[in-house]
Amino acid sequence: QVQLVESGGGLVQAGGSLRLSCAASGSIFGINAMGWYRQAPGKQRELVATITNGGSTNYADSVKGRFTISRDNAKNTVYLQMNSLKPEDTAVYYCTTNARPRAGVSLDYWGQGNQVTVSS
């Protein structure tokens, strides 16, 4: 079983910064990719950023240039540095990973979510 533990959410004023962390643990044969999604009240969950095990990244247009995703493969940990935050960034942020619990099997796992609130 794979578990994801998130930290780093909170309240910040517009223009400020936050750094989210997510560590994967358990029986992991390998990790294919890790990423972040977010969901605001009344809206569907949307992709924020992803990073592959090799370091390739993708970002939503709404956060490009402001957010940076990175990872520490040795620790199975992914980070999201959020700068120049806007009230529109307010949402519950979810960590996710596509991982291999054993050879030949790939599954998606989700963290519990962390609230990020940006005040104007």
C-alpha cells in the first residue's frame, strides 16, 4: 500500500508565497510521476502541475510562470513552490502519484488534500 502525506498549506495574502510538500511512502517498486491538483468550491478538480521521474514538467496555463514543481527522487517527495499568489488560487490542493506497487502494475494514489487560502 502507498500513502501520500501532504504539508505546507495555509493562509497567505495576495502576492505572497507558499511551499507545499508531499512524501510518498509504503511498498513502492517505482514512481512514474507525481503532481498536484486543486479544487475550488463549486468547481471541478483541475491539474496544476506534474513532474515525471525523469524531471519533465507540465503546468496549467493559469499558474505558469508563478508556480514551480520539483522533486527529490531519493525521498519520493514532490514540492510545489507557489509565488505571486492570487485569490483565484484559493482551493484544496491534492498531491497525486502514479506509482508501481510491484512490477507490471501502475496505480494512481491521492493525498488527503490541504487548504490554501489567498486573501485580497
